[in-house]
Amino acid sequence: MRAAIITAPNTLEISSWKSPRPAHGEVLVSVRATGVCAGDLYIYRGTNPYNSYPLIAGHEIAGTVAETGAGVKDLEPGTPVVVEPFIGCGTCYPCQIGKTNCCSRLVVLGVHAPGGFAQMIAAPARNIHRVPPGISLSLASFSEPVAIGVQACRRGAVVAGEYVLVIGAGPIGLAVMDVARARGARVAVTDILPSRLEAAASLGAATIPSGEGLLPAVLEQTNGEGAPVVIEAAGSTRAMEQTVDLVAAGGRIVILGLAQQGERVSFPALDWTRKEMTVHGSRASVDCFPESLQLLAGGKITYPRVATEFSLWEAPSVFSYLAQQPESVHKAVLVQDGS
């Protein structure tokens, strides 16, 4: 098969790769659309410490069933599906308590194993989800980042009527924004980049510029109390530390962004008890794809409107451009014929 293969840092080429075959309990998917994540750019730049080369990246995958392995039922060829990329071992402690996203032997398609920037991909049947009628496969590829938003909102116990502050207006921050709004929350989004705030505003979001005016604005909008829920989706240690000032007493903080390995954050010690806040980490998603797909099917997710589609076979030039101008495209999706 043909694939977009990252052979070394800053080197991506279209070449041949051995076609996968579905093993027992697996499904072979003919890929039609794969979103480009910041994590894919980390692999391209050589800053992801967990992958090796050569690698087919891409973990936001939608396509159709091509073939099923032994033991797989109810997935006929041609069925539109999405692929959940996190594969847990099923036996370690996190897996036993339902946190397969934190598996101690985790395999992520597109990081530890070949991903979706290819014509075909094989994955366990339990990681395959049917696409609801009426959704294009390009739109369905957003189910993975939207599932991350669902997980974050579940971790933060977001409910209708609450004020939720989302820090970071990149693709994941916008996904969190959409999911929180779908739950009926009052959502404000902040970012240091005006272009990202403009993108959020174009989707109808209430926006607050980052900087010295952020805390006063949040206090003004919350009767001086702070946000009941603060979700950090920027990956900035400064933003993570700032969540303590922004959250209301008794509120919830969700740390979703990925900091660089080895970086540390510090929180004011007194606020741990004075505010009695709850701080949650949030990693990828667990059992969130069904809700994600239903939100997409129901028209609740707006941020795909700011996405740009490119042909998968243009990936070398697309990745080179995105590496040099990362803010020039809010979200890229690599598509193949029939998407």
C-alpha cells in the first residue's frame, strides 16, 4: 500500500509500506480521512520521545471496513467507521480499573504502531466504532479530538448553567468548548494568540484575551468568585499554575494540555486548603467515542468549520508548511478519494 511515512525528523515521503492483514479479533480499515494533530507534528519535528522511525503517524482516523479477522461479527465490508487509537493491554492495574487510556503497556496507533496516514490500517474490533448516518468521513475523523473534549468535561463534571473557562483555543481547546456548550455550560475561551481567539469567536464563543486582564475579566463575569470549572488545554506550565487563581473556591480544575517531559508546576500551598479545589488530570479518552459521534451527528460540534482539507499525497509539503507556519492552519485533515 501507499503511505505518508516519516523516515527521520523533518523528513516525510510518500512511499510503499507492507499492507496490514487483520489478525484474530481485528478489523482492516480502508482509510479515507485522518486529522493532523499537534502530536503528529511533534513526531515530524523529532520532539516526541516515544516513537521511532520510520513511522506512519496519524491517529484521528475514519474510513470503511475492508475486511475482518476471525471472530469479528457485525461489521460488514463498506461500513463507515472510526478507529479509537489507544489500545490497552487489558491486564495492568489501570486497565483493570477502567483507565485503559493510562495503560502501563499502552500502544497508540500512529505513535507506537503504524497510524492512519496510509491507505489501510488494522485495529482491534473493540477500537472500531460505527459512524452514524449522515456524517461524512472527513467530519467523522474529528471524533477522536472531540472524544478528548468529552473526557475532559466528564473529568470536570461540567453541567448546564455553570461557567467554564477553557484555556487554549487550539483544536483541542475548541473541542472542549463545543462539548461544554453542548452540555449547556456558559463557556469562555482564552488564548495568547489573537488568531486563535478570532477562530473561536467565529464559532460563536465568548473570548477573553490572555494576559493581565484575564483574571479581572473572569472575576467580573462570575460575581467575583472565579470559574467553577477551569480546563487547561494549552500545554503551558504557566497556564497550569494560573488555573488556581482563576478557579472558584470549591471548583474543579482539569489539566488537559501536555507539557514537555520533565517540566514542573507549582501551586500556592494555602489555596489547596483555602479553596478546597479539585484538580484532575485528563488523558485522551475512555468510552467517549459513542458520545463524540452523537455530538457530531447532532450538529453540536462547530470547530470542524475552521478545518482545511488536503490530499494525503500532498503530506510532504503540508507537513513542511505546518512545521514552519503552525498557526497558519487551525486544523488540517488529510483525505483520500471517497472521503
